[in-house]
Amino acid sequence: MFSLKMALQSIFREKWINFLTMATLGVLLFIFFATLLVLYNVEMLTSKIPEKLSTLVVLKDDAARDEITSIESEAKRGKFVKSVEFIPKEKAMDDLKKIFKSDDFILKGFGENPLFNSFEIKFKSNEHIQTSDIKALIAKLKTHRAV
């Protein structure tokens, strides 16, 4: 009982010291948990980046159907390629109109569709994919006359 009585008397006698101690602990805990929260959010954001990793291969207007098929089959051969989707220029324009729905005045100046046919190549979300592999695939696709 004596120790409890002495502790309470010490708390009431040294109010400023106790307040500063509590404030310091509060600030340190705030900094610690804020750092943990920031690190957690960065980890969550960076873990979703590989899911969104893709590239767009734009085709020339005069590309023949057999060239397009050749490019598509070559793109699908990559072991790290998740999917290859052909995007006709009409669909690309429709998507652009959806994006600029509220700002449709931007697209009114175009007389005809200025976009190109393209392929969207999505890559697997795998930590073993090297950027050199992706660069090699892109370099190989660039050699086609229709790209």
C-alpha cells in the first residue's frame, strides 16, 4: 500500500514531467503507427502493379490480315504472356468516348477516327519475369512491317 501511495503522490507533485512523458510516448506511438500505415499502403500498391503490367502494339493502317495473325501468334508464344487482345480502332474510339464522356467537346474536332488497330499484351503477374524478356519480345514485334 505504501508504494501505491508514494506513486500517486509523485504523479500529482510532478505534473509537468508526467505530462511531457505521456506526450512524448504519444508522439512516438503516432509516428510508429503512421510509418506502419504508410509501409502497408505502399506494399499494397506495389503488389498490384504486376497485375496491370501490359504493353500496346500499334499496327499500321495498311496491315494485312496475315501480318496481324503473325504478330498475334508471335506475341502469344512468350512464356510470360497472359493474354493478347486485338483492339480494333472503332473499339478504341468507343473506349475513348467513354473516358471523355463529360468532355465530349475534345473528340468533336476529329472528322474521322485518328486511332489505329492495336494489340494489348498483358503479362503474367510473376516475380520471375525479367524486364529483359519483355524488352526482347517488344524488339521482336517491332521488326514486323505492320507494327
